[in-house]
Amino acid sequence: MRVEDLDPPRIVPGAETRILDDLRALGIDWDEGPYRQSERTTLYDNALARLERDGRVFRCYCSRAEIARVSGGGAGGGGGGFAHPDEDGPRYPGTCRELTRDRESALKRAGRRAAVRFRQDPETVVFDDGLQGRVVGDAGAVGDFVLKRADGLYAYQLAVVVDDGAMAIDEVVRGADLLGSTARQIALHRALGQEPPRFAHVPLLLDDKGARLGKRHASRSVRALLADHSPTEIVGRLAATLGLCAPDEALAPAALVERFDLARLPRAPTRLDLRTLAEVTSSEIA
């Protein structure tokens, strides 16, 4: 169990306890942890130091607005970096990639703070995804991406790669919304001398309008569902969306282990009618 709590302003007090309690209530357990990324920054320090020794990083003093102006995109990305790949902004134009010492000194005197970016050369990364098949990814699609933000916080891309390596993770099953990050993460694994894990990206749960379910929706929480339904009913309904059981089957997570097979999982997103109780999923799981 790994808790990705890198960004303190986004942390909701009590959220970790509620999520872990809800997972236990559903019968989902774990062999190790919970490990909290906020307590693992020494590992990220060491990884960043290695990349710096190898010439794979540089300091970037650009603001988000400056990058947006040059790239012609919105102000969503930039020198500050983000903790989650869903929030990549416009392609980084390489402004600070070959910054002179004099220019860097001038920026520091002006009070500019620097993010640390991975020096990502154009690279095609080919991998076989357990659900999506052969994927040809462009590791440089977003340019030189942020590893450490200008405010000193580590970015998701570095932390998740370092943790996967340190925990000897050899297989990752996650949502298809992260497929676009995989080429970058594989490139980063290789730069750190790590063997990348195997990936399988599962199609997302969507509402009846085709929008991705998530914590931005007013979906019922696990706790609310447990007030009206048994844990096995909830687990069975979620498992049915993956083709792992019949729609009306109630079962515990442990019962899914023997029948789990990537070949049975759908290749297309599943749409749920949120107006019906049986098809409501938790925003905390989605």
C-alpha cells in the first residue's frame, strides 16, 4: 500500500484514514505498508543527485505564464511542475535547457526559484501493454518534464519511478488515463539504471455522458454505500464491470484472485448509469 501524498496543499485531513478504512471494510488488504511518499524524500534526493551527476537534469527558472506564452497553450504547466501527470501543461519549449552561467546568476539575483527538469531527448519508447497491446510512445512529447518543483516538492513522475524501483515492482496495473505517462516513466527508469515494470492500463469507468468518474463527481462514497449494501455486493458490482463475475454476483475480493485474468478485462471504457444504486461507484476508488 503506497500513499502518494507529495502535495501538502491538496491533502484533505483524514482522507488517508478514511480510504484505508474503506478498503479494509471492502475486504481489500495489503502485504506491506502503508508507505507514504512524503516520508521517502531521501530516496528522491539520491535519485535526483544521480541524474544530476549523469547530466540528465537542468534547472528551469521559467514561470508557467512564460511557458504558456512561448508554447501557445494554457497556463496549466510550467516551471512549477505538478504532482500528477493529468496536469501536464503545454510542451516545454526548452528555454532553460542550455542556460548560460551569467543568465542563471541574473535570474537568481532577480529572486527566481528553479524547478529541476529531466533532460529528455527525443526518444521513441515501445512496450507491450497487458491490455492495450503494442504501444509506441514518445517520451519527449511534453518536452523536458519536471522532477522537482520550484517550491521544493517532488513531482509524481520521479517519485513513482523511484518507488517502483525501490519496492521491486515488476507489474503495474493502473487506469488508462496514465498511459500517456508511461513512455516518460520508462525513460526515467532506464536513466536510473532500473528495469521498468510491465504495464497493463485498464479502461476507465465513465458516467452515462462519457465523462471520467473521479473525486470531482458527486458520487457516493464507499462509506455511504456500505450503509445500504454489504461489502460483497459492492465488490461484486465493481468486479462485474471488469467481466470477472456475473452482474448479480456478490463476493469478497479474495474470491477474485483465482479467477483474475487480464484477458477477461474489457478493452473499452465502461459506462455507468449513476442514477441507479447498483451502478454507482465510489469516487475514492475511481
